[in-house]
Amino acid sequence: MVTLSMLTHPINKKGKTMAASSDAFTPEQLARWRAKALAVHQRLLEHFGPAPRRRRDPLDELMLTVLSQNTNDRNRDRAYAALRARFPTWEAVRDADPQAVKAAIRTAGLANQKGPRIQAILRQITKERGALDLNFLAHLDTEDARQWLLRFPGVGPKTAAIVLLFSLDKPAFPVDTHVYRVTGRLGLRPPNLNIEKTHALMERIFPPEAYYDAHINLIRLGRRYCHPRRPRCESCPVRDLCDYAQSQTTSHQAPAQSQEGGIA
């Protein structure tokens, strides 16, 4: 079981926290968020169970995640399958006619952006490494591997964190739209904290050993209960821990007032 004593900041080899880029928060804020993060994590483990482990080759994961941007999993998977069927190797994708790559990934949307982006990444990796292989990242410090990935066009904090966590077993916490929405409603971050800084904050308030399960289970929570519109607060497994759900309960229970300002 994860305990509060485990909730320490991830430290890289240079002695800096992995979340050094996040806003400066008070010790009291961080302590409150860490306690809530632990409670939410353990409740979701009880409700959903541990997330199934999967591991892809890091280059496969990177390409799949680029395809996933601004689309759903179904369209992403269809586009990825079509791309691999049309071009059986990443070298073939790299050297292909750009129009053929765009046609193959059309179902993922934004093919005119994603196609050139994928080919540019593959060419840059080849130029720098001599081969299309990202397994060397496993031997780098987490922050160094993250920064290496972030240099590529179209690779932001979420994409880099997904490759690090799912393919390289490195402590990184991806924040997608579900995680961002859910953590905001739960009260695990300031309401106005942007999504990039939310990555850094989540890596400070969740323990590294919980990143995998917490990330997946927050997505499950967002998909099954915490919908963008009409969230199912009444049946949510963490409703008693959620700022948004509690505010809704309070507003529904508040006595109505007459126009004169008295209790109706």
C-alpha cells in the first residue's frame, strides 16, 4: 500500500525535481494535494483495480501517440493499423511519398499535419542516431529522456510522458483531457493551472510508483463518470473526495430565498 511517507518529489541525477517547471506552491498546498491524491488513488484502485500492464516498443508508442492527438482511440488505432499495413517498417514510412502517408492515416484526422510530422520525426531520429531505434532512452535519466523527446515537432509533455511511462518504465505522469478535467474537479490542482504545468504538479503529488495506475484510473473515471457534460456525480466512487461533487450537493441542499432576501 502507498503511504504518505512515499509521496516524495521525483529527483533526477542533477538533484532537481522532475516537476521543477511547475508553479511555486506552498508546503500547505502540496501537503493537502498529496493527501487527497493518495486517497483518490487508493479509492480508484478499490473500484477499478490495478491497470493492466502493456509495453510497446518506444518508437511504436511515439508514432501511435502522435496519431492519437485530437482524435479518439478507435480512429487512432484504425489509422495506425492502416499505416503499418501500407508501410511495414518505419524506414518505409520515413522514405514514403508524403501523400501516401497522409492517405494511410486519414482516419486519425489532421493528416496534413500528422503525416509530415511523423516523417520529420523519423528523419531526425535517423540523422541523429543512425537508425530508427529509441531503446537507448531507457539508459538515460528520466528528465534527459523527456527533454530528448520534447525536441521533436508535435511532441509535447503528454506525448513524451506516455513514451516514458508505457514504453520505458520511467516515472512520468501523462495528462490528457480526461485527467486534466478530473483533477480540476477533484481539487487536485488550481482551477487555472494550464495542462502543461499540470503534468509537473501531478508528478509532485502522486508517488512515482502510483503513476501508471493513477493515470489509467483517472482516465477510467473521466470516461465512465466524470463526463465533460452531465457528470454522474451521484454514482461516482470518489464523490465524497471531490470538490465539484460536494459543491453540487451543497447547492442542491441550500434553502431557496424569496426575492426579498428571506428564506422562501
